[in-house]
Amino acid sequence: MEYLNQKAIIASIVYSLIGIVILVISFVAIEKLAPENLWKKIVDEQNMALAIMAAGFMLAVAFIVGMASHG
């Protein structure tokens, strides 16, 4: 019995790449909609609350993409 199906591995890689692209696009969209530069606030000013909010957003999008690609 073949445990590593080549087609399944390729599909997983493709879905992972699509998920990463969607995650980046959605973060850039939130960045554009926000009144201030979120990345600057997180990195330069070390705004912990904003970093936690961004991490929660990324986890939520990752769960959505993961469930959508998993079936």
C-alpha cells in the first residue's frame, strides 16, 4: 500500500501556496484599509495589542483557507 501519494503531495503544496498568497493579499488589504501603517506600528513602536490583533487575523484567515482546501 502506498502511503505517500504523489498527487496528494502536489495538491497539498499547491493549496499551501495558494493559502499563503491569499493570506498575504488579505493582510495587504487590511493594511490599506487601516488609517495608519500597521506594520510600522508593530515593528517600530512595538505595539503589542496591534501585533496580537494581526496574529489573530492571520490565524483566522489561515483556518478559513485550510478548511476550504481540505474539503
